[in-house]
Amino acid sequence: MVRGRYADFGPTLAHEKLLELHDVRVGRETVRKWMLAAGLWLPRAARKAVPHQPRNRRECFGELVQIDGSKHRWFEERGPECTLLVYVDDATSKLMELRFVVTESAFDYFDATRSYLDRHGKPVAFYSDKHSIFRVHHDGATGRAKGVSQFGRALAELNIDIICANSPQAKGRVERMNGTLQDRLVKELRLQGISTMEDGNSFAPAFIEDYNARFGREPKNPHNAHRPLLPEEDLSRIFTWQEERTLTGNLVVHFKRVSYLVTPGPETIPLGSKRGQIRERENGDVEIWHGTKRLPYSVFDKNPHVGQGAIVENKRLGVALAVIQTLQTERDEKRLAKKGLTLRQKERIRLAQEKAKARAAAPPPGLDQRMTKVFETMKLREAEYLAKQRERNRRSQERFRSRRREALEVASAISP
């Protein structure tokens, strides 16, 4: 039966289907032994490994730079777990850039790449994995160019190619470098007494210089493939989050649940129903552009209501949850301060807080600048919403009292 119907099934799945569909009650291990004896299944140790043949290095320095992020306890028990962005030259195996960050994000790669370009110039291409920072899995995800991520868009403006590897083995140079750094760099940080990302980033240039002097190799071709930045390549503009939006007829632009009112004027009134570009910087500042003109605006509305679940990168999930947990704790404290709750209800809230603290791991001691701003923005929106709600309640009560007074006056006038 197994040979006829379930020849390509694994032992566990075949065992489940024999029980569900045929009421054949045999042990999973028995099914595995039958399939091994019949040659229908091979254990993992007996399977042939897929060969990953080595490729030759690129010939020129700066022709191909492999990039990756390595999440690790770089500061051991002295500091929080974080991610190290690693840039390695393919031709020489030299470290080109190291940057400690909370987690991989487009803005973190913007900062690290800008530092790289300022020191070395523009390489021919970067070689990365298929993380969504580097590769879009469906068209139009950025709202600006089909199939192009924000990082890819920035590199395209600089005439730098981005190549995505099909497997970790394909970018083995940077993967092996991650393992080396998790050994050597961790111990160097321990000897230096470094326990924060800021101090680690300050120490990184000295470590890179020492490492390259010890282990860097000469390229086959002495030509340096790096190109200088052009005068018109403004990195502060290129390395921003850019999306296109349509201005309404009333000159309103919507971006990330916020409405922006473009100031009416002789130059802005004709732009109704036309496309503009939103540029968001790392600190959260937003600029609205149409062509080469920056448009003045004012913030009209920040939507305080909670909508559908926000999309959060898998590698940023820990930081996002830390912000959410902090907000939830503050809401619980506000509930405990209310007089309407019974002692039993308050006791339940305190008990739930204690259980959550016991289950939760130690939170990271510091959030990066962007997540801190997100946290402050969420608190501000919640405060604005509560203030508006209090104002609506106050006006409703005033209208009720006014109508009651009028009704009493009419009743007193009618009565003899």
C-alpha cells in the first residue's frame, strides 16, 4: 500500500495517512523501517549533499562587495543582542564596513552604505541575500517603481547594481566572515570592555584596519573598480524613504495615516490631481516634492485610531513588540488609577502584569532613534485621541445641561 500510494511520502506523513484513510494502526517507527527496507526513503545522514562548487574571486578591488547582517550576542552578557552589518570585498576578503544596529532595516543599510561610499567610493555591485530590504517579491511594493525596494532604488540612482544570491553558500565569503567575527570580534570587544553599540561602532574602524592588515590579500588585477561620487549625487536626498503620492484637488497628500495640507499658492494650486514625491528621513521628517520644487505644507490630521495590523519586518519584530508592551503597560496603569474598577479587577490586572514580566525576557536597554520616535509618536497620538474624546464628552454634557435648563424654564412658564 505504501509503495503504491505513498511512495514519495515521508514516514510521518505516510503513518498519518495510513491511520486516517485506511485505519492501519502501526507505529511510525515501523513505517520508517519498512520504507527504509524498500528503498522508499533515506535518512538525512544518508542523503547526498547538494554540491556547492567554489567560484573564482572577482579580479578587481571594489568589483563585487558582499553584504549581510549577522544577529548575535556581540557584547555577550554585557549588552543586548544586536545585529552587525558586514561589508566584505570579494576580490581581497577585506572588511569594508562594520555597523552595529538594533536590527536590519533600510535606514540602517542607508547609513552603513553612505559611510562606505564616503570612504571608498562606488563599487560596481553589491551581493546580498533575498531579504526584502534588497529584493521585492511582488511588483509595485514601493509605490514608486515596480519590483524595486527602497535600497535598490537608491543604488540605482547611484548606478550601483544589487545582485541577490540564491543560497547562503553562494555568498560564502561574507557568511564565513560572520563566523570569524563572532569569534575574533566578540573577544576583542570583551578585551576592550565595550558593551554598547555606540562604542562598538567607534571601535570598528580600528578593528577593520588591523584585520585587513593581517588577513587581507592582494587582488589579481591592481585596478581599483571603485568610482568617485558625482557632484549631483546628493546622498542626503538619495538615502531617504521615497514614495509617490497623488495630490487631491484640495492639495491634500496622504502618507502613512497622516494627511498633509500643501499650502495654496500660485505655484501649488495647479498641482491638484498631479503626482508628487514624499521623502521621509531617518528622524521622521517628511518633505513633499514636485519635480525639483519642495512644497510647503502643514499637518492636518494624525489618525489616532488603530487600523489593520501594521506590516513589520520579521527582523524588526522584537523591537516593535518592545514598544507595544511598553504602551500596554502604561494603559494598564491608567486603568488601575480609575476609581470605577473593583478591587478584584485591579488585582487581576496586577497579577497579569506580574505574569507577563515573569515570562518576558529582559528587554533591550535602548531603542534606536527611529523606534524611539515611533514610541513617542504613538504616545502623542493616543494623548491627542483621549483629549478629543474628553472634549466631545464635555460638549455633550454642556448640550444636555442647556437643554435641561430650557425645558425647566418652559415648564415653569407654563405652570400657574
